[in-house]
Amino acid sequence: RFITIKDIEFKEVKEVKNYSVNKYEKGTDSIDSNILNESKREKEFIGKIYEWTGYNKMELLYRGTRDGMTSNSFHKKCDGKGKTITLIKNEKGYIFGGYASISWNSSNGSYCSSPDSFLFTLTNIYNTNPTKFRSINNNREIYHHYNNGPVFGGEIDLGLYNDFLNSQSIAKFPDTYQDILRKGKSIFTGNSNNNINTFKIKEIEVFKIS
């Protein structure tokens, strides 16, 4: 039969639609994450994490609202587990976190070199695309302390303290990690005033990645 303009237009739309689905579904099955499952962009975000890390499996180790919003609970579930992704959702609803390429531990305060580690933003006050922030200091990417949760960076680019719900979490970004968006700490705090470096969290999840 004759091929009409309508047939061609329909075929083009169908191909574009299929490309979009395949782009985000390839290797990005749903994972056990309350933070990402609540987002309409879950598959896109999982795909980004896999792209950034080079891995394609995430196993939930720790969830703050399930296991306890304290540094003790975090270390009990996450120490010695190898490479991990930390996801944080702050009280404003923005999602961000960090990748630690070495295991967490409960030392009495020590900086560790972990050059493959990075911070990232998935959603933020500026509505930017998901972005990865690489290390620019190969000696202070990760900080270990039994009284802290996950802490990234020598001057605390991003860190949680003891009682996660009642203590102010800190973002002094950038220091150890490079701010390629040039938005400063507000990319994590969600505060339009970039002089404020504290924020409160709603949820935190840590995944073993492989």
C-alpha cells in the first residue's frame, strides 16, 4: 500500500518513545530505596549512579528511618562493607549524596585517601541535571569517626553527626570536591542563602555497590 506522511510520523514518534524507555530501563531495575522509589525519575537516577560508578548492583545496608537515625546505627550496618553509595533526602525534599570507594569504619578520627570517591546531586534548588562532583584532593576524600555518620571531604564538604534528626548536618562544599556547577553548598542544603552551611535530613540510605 501507499505510505502516507501520517505513517512516517507515527513510526518516528514510536522509535523516539522506545529509545527513551530503553535508555532508562537498561540495567536499572527498581531497587529497595524509599528515597528513589518516591521519585518519578527513579530509573533515570539509578541509571546515573550505575554510570558514575561503573557498577550495576545496589544492595541496601542501612536506612535511617528503619534502623535508627544515629551514627552508631550507621556504623553497625555499614562498616567494613566495601564500596557504598549514600543517598540523602533533606527536609526540603532535595536528593543528593556521595560514593565512597573504600569501607567506612569507626576509628577515632582519621582522613583517608579515596580518589575515586565523589559527591553528587540528583535534585536541588536550582533544578540542574544530575551532576557528579569529583575529588580534587587525593588525601582527604573520606573522614572516619565513630561519632559521625558518613563524612566526605577534609573541611566537611558533606557530613552527618551523631543524632541525624536532632543534630544539624553540615555542607561546606566545595573543598575536597570540585564545584563544577559553581553553586556552592546550597546545592546540598537547599538554602538560597549560600552563607548557611547546615541542613536537616528526612531520610538517609546506604547501599553496598557491586
